[in-house]
Amino acid sequence: MPLDAWLALAVVIAVFPLMAFSRIGPDIVLLGAVILLLTLGVIDPGQALAGFSSTGLFTVAFMYVLVTSIRETGGIDLIIRHVLGRPRSEGRALVRLLLPVASLSGLINNTPVVATFIPAVLNWSRRVAVPAHRLLMPLSFASILGGTITLFGTSTNLVVHGLLIDRDPTLAMGLFDIAWVGVPVAVVGLTYLVLLGPRLLPARRGAEAVFENPREFTIEMEVDAEGPLVDHTVEEAGLRHLQELFLVEIEREGNIVSVVGPGERLKGGDRLVFAGTSEGAVELQQIRGLVPTRQGESNLEKDFKERRLVEAVVSDQCQFIGRRIRDGHFRTLYGAAVLAVCRGGERVAGNLGQIRLQPADVLLLEARPPFIERHRQSRDFLLISKVNGSARPVHEKAWLAWAILAGVVLLATLGVMSMMNAAMLGAALALATGCCSVGAAKRGLDTQVLLTIAASFGLGAALESSGAAATLADLALGLADGNPWLLLGAVYGLVTLLTSLVTNNAAAVITFPVVMASAENLGVSPMPYVVAVMFAASASFLTPIGYQTNLMVFGPGGYRFSDFLRLGGLLNLLTAAVALALIPLIWPF
């Protein structure tokens, strides 16, 4: 094997543990790897930048705009309102939830589907008396299963198909071709979730239950109208640097001063809300001029137009991961105050300022109304929702947004134009009709996913051009003893393992050239192996870190890692068995 091949292989091998075990984003890791390979001369500039001109990448980008138009117009909320209803049993509740989620995820990216459904499901679970943890993990898994039905279902399907047609245009697939395997896989998976899901998931306490009683994590005091604190600033009153507490908001004459600054002047009768430990009450009682509040109802239970109570799920890319809330100046950066932190279904005890955030932590925040819109697409948070219901209103243009998407699907299915052209036309119509503003479209583009895809192309090109892919293909053929069935199983198993540790797009794109070389060396059609890569990259049921929607439900559901292994392990085996049995029948070797 030449030196370039060794270098390419070494860089690729180093990339996977970096993405899996470091807090560096996958896009940064992969871009760094591409720059290194370019510097070492393993790839040329054209190969390094090839991903940025991929039809698959642009199709994904235009689909993000279409999905944003549906989200902005309340199109998903419209579906939720008509399908959930009032089922009479837990099994029927799961059917009412999982079937529409899987269907929607076959046409649009599953992340906004799950993000919109989570707050609705939390409210719905109370009405139908079904614990939320029995619904949230199946919700995520159903969205993943639905993504296997069409090429539009996941960005991975679009990207792998783009790689395929760039290599050989005669191998182009129709939008619903993979449904011959995807539908049976989804039916088996959904049946398993409905019948065995409730039995395999143990009782868990979600974030909603933890945050249910505001009195547990707040202390409220009043400014004595005759006391020494009147007309003093928060800083002068000694309320800025308390050890166990911090001042969240002030209620004054029926209005709220939220995210209180150090220069705010106190008035007699002000009702002060502090967050922190109960031990901090002793510290407050020692401050002259503060008296226990005389009102019975907690301030946080009241509805004020000046502030919102929101739940935010911390992303694994959040800049505060591993840092203490106080040290990172969370309040200053986001304009929101942390009231409580839920982790693994339990409230994190102790001084709030000293808590070090972890991925999937659920934060109860007090923030001004613009916070939700401003940070809804933030890389730091997977999900932001109002505590009292959905943050997205239903818009009168929802049906138009759905009609545009239906037109895109129809044009691509009938072959009137390519998937990329159809998605481009749909995105332009969404902007022209006002279903989506330019600003919303920009925010809706998941730049991390797009950069990850583009950079993955560079690594795939390095493996192929250096000869490393051919060498790995020969090794795989040797291990499979030249048997196409064994090779198919090995490809599926490898991609499933990689996608459980790192992003599914990177796992699929980097293994693609090895898979193609293996099929060519074996002298068989590459199609069964390409489709196996698509399905294996979507089989992210084993861990919460394997797929974004899993991480989104992890905190609100109060789950543990073992819960994903318990419910997702058998689901992984079932979907693999169905896919591996059907793929060679539809696409023979």
C-alpha cells in the first residue's frame, strides 16, 4: 500500500474516535481532516472541495428550506391537532402517535417533526393518562423508521444517492424505490414498538414532573416598604453575588422585570424571585429590608407577557458543556436565567451556579419572549419549548406549504425533473409565497450537517484516490470469503456500529468508496450494498448519542442509556434482519 494510502487511512481512523469522544463538532473534525490531507498532498483542491458541489448536498439544503416553511406556517401543528385525539388505551395512543410521525418523516427531515411533537406529546400524555416516557422514545424511533421509506426521508439517503449517481448516472433511483424495503422495516419496527415498547420501558420521571412545582426550586421575598433597601440598586442591596441564590425576576405592580440587571432600583412592595437551594433562604433572612412574601401563589405560576418559562435541552455541541453555569456567564450570553436543571429524570441538587452542564440536560429557563425565536435554531440547544404548550402558532398558509412539498414529491416521483431541481423549485416557491422568510430559511439551514457532509466527501475521495479503499475492500472480501451475503452483512454491521458512535452522514459517506470497491472486486452489482448503507446509517436505536432525535427525547423523558439498549437493541436486530432479507430480493447481486 503506498504512503498516501497509509496517510489517508491513519487520518480516517483518527477521525472516528475524535468525533465520538471529544466535544469538538463533527464538522470541525472532518474539515480539519480534509485540510490535513490537502496539506499532505493526499488529495488535490478539487477533491477537497468536491463535496461543496455535490447534488446530494444541495438537495439536502433545499429540503431544509421546505421543512422550515412547514414549521414556520404551523404545518406540523396542524397534523398534530387532527391525529392525536383521545385514545382509550396506551396501545391506541401509540398507534395514533407513531403512524403519523413515521409518515411525516418519510417526506421531511425528522428533527423538526420530533421537535414539534415533543411539547404536544407532553401535554397530550397528561390528557390521556399515559406516562410521557412511554411515548417519547417510541416517537424518536418512529421518526427514524419513517426516514427509511423514501430518499427524502433522511439527509443520508439523499447524500448516498448523490454519490451513487455522480459515480454512475445509470444507477439513479426513484424517490420511492427504497420503500420496497423501507415499508416492511417500518411496519415491523412500529409493531414492535406498540406491542413490546410499554413492557420494555421501565418507569421514569421526566423533566416535566421535575419542574412541576416551582416552589421546590425558588424562594420569594418582598422588599419592605419601610426598610433600608428602597431606592437602592440590586448591587447596592447585596443581592448580586449571593452564595446559594441568584435573583431571577422582580414583580412590580403587576408587571415583571425579567433577567434583572445590577443597576435595577428596588421599590417598596417589590416581589423578588430567587432561584437556588433552600439553604439560601437563611442568607436572605439575614438581609435587612427583605420580608417573606404575603402572597400565596408562586410568581412563576402566573402568566406575564414580559417573560416566558421555557424548557431547553442542551446539545452535545453546547459551548457550556463541562463548564459551570456561573463561570460561563450563561445569563449574560443568552438573556435567560436558569431556574433548575434536570438530568436523568432527577433535579440536579446544589448551587445552580456550580452545576457543570452535560449533553441532554433539560434546563428550566426564565427568559424574555424573543428568546424562543432567537435560539430555536441555536447549535447550543436541541429543543426549546414553552412550559405551557407549544411555542408555534398554526398559520393560515400551512396547507400551501404542504401543497408545495406535495408538488416537489410529485415532480421527483414522475421524473419530470431531478430531485435537486424539484427541491430547488419548491424552496423558491416557499420563499415567493411567504410560507418562509429569507431569515427563517437561513436559520433553518443546519450548517453543521451540511459542512459534515461536504467534508466527508473529501475523506471518501482520499480513501479512493490513494488506493486505501481498494485495500480495505480486498481485506473485507477476504474476511467474507468472497461470499456476497456475508459481505452484505458485514457492510450493514460496520455502518450500524459507526453510526452509533458518530454522525450517520459521515459514517455513510466515508464507507461508500470502500463498499463500491468491494462490490466491483467481487464482480457483483453495488446496489444491494449501497441500499444497505442507507438503512444501516438510519439504524440509530442503540444509544441517545447515535441520532439527534434520540438526544432530544433523552432529557424530557428522563431516560438512561440502558433504556435505549433495552428497547433499541432488539429493534436494531429486527430491522437488520428484515432489511438484509429483502434487499437482495429487490436488488439482486
